[in-house]
Amino acid sequence: MKKLIQNARVINEGTIEKKDVLINGERIEAIEDSIDVQEGWEIFPAEGKLLLPGIIDDQVHFREPGLTHKGDIFSESRAAVAGGITTFMEMPNTVPQTLTQELLEEKYAIASAHSLANYSFYMGVSNDNLEEVLRTDPEKVCGVKVFMGSSTGNMLVDNEDTLNSLFSKCRMLIAAHCEDEATIKANLDNLKSSQTSLTAFHHPQVRDHEACYRSSSKAVALANKHRARLHVLHISTAKEISLFNNELDLKDKNITAEACVHHLWFSDEDYAAKGNFIKWNPAVKTGKDREAIMQAVINGKIDVIATDHAPHTLEEKSRAYMDAPSGGPLVQHSLVAMIEMYRQNRISLETIVERMCHAPAILFRIKERGFIRKGYYADLTLVDPGSSWTVSKDNIYYKCGWSPFEGTTFSSHVTHTFVNGHLAFVHGSFDDKEVGRRVE
């Protein structure tokens, strides 16, 4: 059955225009000012609503296998489609860590049976699995992930020979978590010697500006030296922005950067109220950093907006600072949070779509997704921009059951999410009869 979305405000490729969009099976068949309705079509009136390409989130941790008490591919992909995300790229710090081709394919097999959204998975890098990494198929895998700083599920790569070999030999996109381990350790030792106890307030002092810049600049230097494709994840400081440029088209850049929603929304002033619930690696830093990151998103020095969705249980996050893990759930609320920033006149709707839909598709060379174009897969998100709601435990879909946005009122609501033409989410209900696809 064909599906017709009528009179939506379509945000796509730098324009906002009222259009009808016709879906035929998995694909977009037509985009017109007006399409005559035919008998048997399913009609979706969308007057006053926003229609976006499905969000592509290039950094999530869905915790399967091995950490499924925090989240799993089924639960977190449901939350993702509820937030308008139709494609995700998932990280290798699971249990076991995704360090072999066989383990990588096992994750794809899980997703093929259980994911409501489309998916890809990063191959993980360790100090001693380079040959395995180089076997990764760039047509079927989004990239390789290197932790140049320890984080949850420590996969720190600190061997200089390994790093040089990775950047010189790997022709795939290298996604990097950049924090300098020696700086972090020295900061932590200094704070422990001067403070009776540490809280989340100290987190940006432990994982400070210098730790981020030292590691990011090292990664950029390696990429420049070896002409590697580098994507620096979750930029958290104003200082790091100087490492990137906006003089080239995205398709011509070898070095790119990502900002995450929490670094655009929160600042260090929020630790007093939120504590460990906004404890991330890299840390949320100052309001000046936050605004500089937003400006870099707008001017194109930062190319992609993502979530770094990383759920932990409420009990884990409620522990003392030193024992509480870093990370938090975000996929359900990332788009509505960005639209709230638009309402605050901080960013345009066109830029949101550019950074959350178009840019990930271009950067990762994803086939036929990320845009509303005739013949492309019908990955689409409908948003009611005038439907306010407040985040509470009653309307959270994450398996962990909490959100750093609890108590926040958003003025917009995702009403429909189409994945490959299938209506996976509508007004709080899910249809999991069809699963997402492995993206190419």
C-alpha cells in the first residue's frame, strides 16, 4: 500500500517548503507541491508539521552483547525511532569487545533480528589487533573506532607504533575518542591531594580542556601525516575547534568533527542539579565552550551532531562520583532538544537537518539515505512543532528508565517515524513487525 504524507513543511537540502511526499514500499516515489490521492492509499495529513529525513546518529552505545542490563539493541532502537532516528552506528566497547570480524558479524546478526532502526557497527581497535582491523570491509562497515583515551569498557590504544600503523594503513574512516590519559591521571592525582572528596563538579577539572586538546591535536597530526580519514568524536572545548576547517566541502574533507547534544545543551553550571547524570567522557564544560561548539556547528567547522547515547542503570549513576560510570541515554530526546535550541534562536532548522541527516550520510558515504529525494529509502520523521510535553519516567523508552532531561518541557513532539517506508513509530506506539536494514 502506498503512503501519502500531505502538506508537510519539508526541511531538506537547505530549504523549507510545503510538499506532499509519496512512499511506495521502501522508497520515496514522488515529492510534489500536490499529489492527487488514489484509492487504497494510506493518507497522513501533516498540515503544520515538519517532515525531516530520518536522523542518522553516528555514535551510540546500545550495550549488546554483554551489558544488556543497561540497554540492548531492541530496547534502544525503539527509543531511537521514538526520537526520529532511523539509522544508528554503534560502538565496539561491549562485552566481549568488538575486536574480531567474527564478533563484529555477531552484532550485525543481533540487529538483523531485533533492531527497529537501520544500523551499522564500528570495528574496534586495540593495541594488538591491527591486522584484524585491516580486514574490515568498507562497503559494509561504517568505520573503525579508536579510543585515544580510556572510557567505559576501557579500550585505550596508547601504543605509538599501533597508532602510526593504524593511521598509515587504514583507508576507512577512523572515529576517535580523544582525551590524553597522562593529563587525566595527573589532574586526578592533584585533585585527590587537595580535596577531601570529589563530586561530579570536579569532572571537567579531571577531564579538562588540555586533556582533550592534546589528544585531538595528536590525532589530527597523525591524520595529516598519513592522509587518513579522521572523524573526531564529541568535541567538548572551544580550543579544539581550531583544529578543523570549513573551507572545504564535506565530501572533500579528510578530517571532520562531531558535536553531541549534551555538549550543546548542558554546561558546568548544571552539575549542581544533575550531578553524575550529566557525567560524560569528555566532560561537559563551560558555557563559553558550549556556545563556541554551537557556533562551530553553524559555521561548518563541526560537521555532525550526534548523541553518544550510553545508558547506565539508575543504581550505577547514583553511586559516588568516583564509582559512577560516565555516559547517559539521549536518542529519544536528541531531535526535540535540538528543535528547542532552534526555538531559542540558537540554530536554524535547516542547519539541524544538515548536521543530523545530510552530513552523516555524506561523511559515511551511506547509500540512498539522509535526504528526502525521489528513489531514496523512505526514512522519514514527522514532528509536531507545537505539541509540548514534559519528560518523565512515564514516557521514557530507554531500558535504563531515566533521562538527563527529566523535568524538561519540550515544545515539539516526534509523531511518526518511517524506517524504509515502514511506520515503525506513531504517537507513542511501535510496530516491530519489520526490522531495520544494514546500511551500505
